[in-house]
Amino acid sequence: MRIRKNNSTYSKTDRRIIAAAARVFRRRHHLTISAKEISREAGIASSSFYIHYHSLAELIDKNESKIIDGIKKILRKKNISSDSLEDIFRSVLFFLYKNRDLIEIIIDSECLAIQMKVMDTLRPHITRAWLSYKSEVIDRLFHLVSFSFVAEISIWKKENFSVDTILRHAHRLAVMSESIPRLFVQLYYK
């Protein structure tokens, strides 16, 4: 029997799997987690897990793609020349908040990889004010800002992805993205 992915039961089970995976990832290190454990947490048979995902790695990969595709969709709606960096970070953080179970699974499982992919997606928006610098300087600046982003997301995760702190984190990310180039250039290119 072939299950249609637009079936409401299929969608509900998928959401249960994701929520259960997020709870399990919060409790344990990802290398020791199994599909059976996630299935048990979701209250479904292991075979139901395998209808949705062939493996734990596929669960992570598919949901990573959902995050990146969602961010790309947000950025297509943003005007790269007129929207403020803070507004862009705010929109991205609200999207991540709405998908916090997905982002928690991905952060706990791959740590830096997904966050760096998010930053690569945001790169044109972040670097738009840096066009006066040489490309090798832009690369160094972008890496510094990326590490700041990773640190800020880690702080937000410790706050349990609180919606109340999104504005503060978006502001801090925008300030870091705008001040790091000035500091870097002052320190290294006097």
C-alpha cells in the first residue's frame, strides 16, 4: 500500500516524529539515539518511522533542507537594498522559532554545519555593506560574523528559543554584523 504524503495522518505522524526527535535530542547525545527510541517517544511503531524516513540521517537531512528552503523563501521576499539587516535577522529568527523542533534536532545533531549553511544563505544580505573591502577581507569578516551568529544561536538555545528574546538577538546580530568590519579594519588595516 502506497501512502500519500499529503495525507493528514501522514503529516500528523511526521510532526509527532519531529517533536519526539527534538525531545530525545534534548536529553541525549545524537550518536546514541536510534529510530526505535524516537518511535517509542512519538508513540508510533518503528515501521511508521521508516515510512517517513529511511534513517536518522535522512530525518536530519530532510529537515535541514526544510530550514534552508524556508530561509531562502523569506529572503526572496526581502529587498536586499532597503530592508535593514536587523529586520532580516528578525524574520529569520521568527522562522526558526516557528520551526524550533526542526532547528533543535539539527543543531544538536550537526552543530555548526546547519548554522553555517544558514549564514551562507544570508551572506548576500550581510555583506552588502562591505563592498568597499577586498574579497579576502570580506571572507575574513564573514567568518567572524558567522561565528558570532553561531554563538548568538547557542545563547538563544539556552533560553529555550524564547520568542520574547528574538528582537534582542536580531538586534545583537545586526550590530555585530555592522561593527565587526569597522573593528577588523581598524585593527588590521591601519
